[in-house]
Amino acid sequence: MRNICFLFVVVLMALVGVSASAETLEQNFFHQLKIGEPAQSWEHRIDLPESAAMHGRVFVGRNLDLRMGKLVIEREMLTPTFYYVKVRLPKHPEVPMAGNLKVELLVGDVISDKKPEAPASLVLSPVGATLKPIFTWKTNCRYAAVTLFDVTSQQTVWERVATKAGYIGFDEGYLKKDHHYRWAVKVSDVNGRYSGETLAGFKIVEQNGVVVAVPE
């Protein structure tokens, strides 16, 4: 009888483990531009499968893989029932451009509402070019949403979701001399919940014949 009870407990624990574990849903988005074609953005949405919804399951997280090609992410949003992502291919006039985004969505029973701490130490990397900077910050999170606002022209000029912790390079066009900029960074873990934003600013000026970025 003792052995039967022990076996029942083991089986029950195994079933609980299976029900609590997350399933995965993968999808790839491939885009390309021919020589001479302008930069372009695409929007994609992945809905929760009906079979998962019928069992009360939801999207609980996501992983992003941009290792193949030149595709970048402009913005994303994870909800319990769908995932939205906007991707872009910046254009270099004399070469074709292509890239792939692999999205892995986690389906589970419980949504985590835990948000990470906001990033710290927002600075422009000294190895980046002034008009094509590299933005850096400190965080333990892999993902970050970065927004660049041109204060002089009063418009948002660049949005990216970084998939490498702590930095991303300005990848399209050039910034402008004598313009003031504000940039914001918020970070997230696999669960897709973003922290509050951290802000920083700089202006691009010419000093002694050299164009430099000065923090503000």
C-alpha cells in the first residue's frame, strides 16, 4: 500500500509539472530589399492559438533572435492573447538588404507582472561616431526599447528594440549638427514586461573644428 501511495504521489507531481510548464510557439519573419529599393517597415501579429485559449492559457513570455541579417525591431508589445512586432530594413543604396527575426512565444498558465528595474548610466560610447552614435546603459536585462527624440525638430527620429544587453548602435542615416536630442531606454526580461524609462540628453556641436556630442 505504501508503494502504491508513493507511486500515486510521483505521478501526481509529474502531471502538475506538465500542466505548469510552458509550451512554445515559434515563427520566423524574413524580409529583403533589392538594390535601389527604399527602407521599409513591416508589422506582424501572432495570435494565441484557439486551442490554448480554450484551456485558459495565455502568452507568458517571448524570446527574440535577430542574428540572421540586417533586420531591426522598431517596437513590440506582448499581451496575454497576442504579440505585435514592427520590424524594419534600413537601406544602404548600393547593396541588397535582408534579415530574419525568429520569435519564440511562451504559452503558460500564469502571467508574471514583475517588472525589472529601470536601466542606469545612459551614455554615448566613446568608440561610436558623433553623428552615428552607439547608445549604452547598465542593466541585467537582455532586451531594451530605445527611443531617440530630436528636440530641435520636435519629432521622434528613431526607435529600436535592442536584443543585446546594454547597447545598440544608430543604424540608419546620421544625426544633425547643432541639434539637441533626448533619448529614453526601458528594459525587459523574457516575460516582456518593461521597466520605467530612464532619460538622457545631448547636443551635437562643433568645437575647434571637430563635431562632438556634449551631454546635457
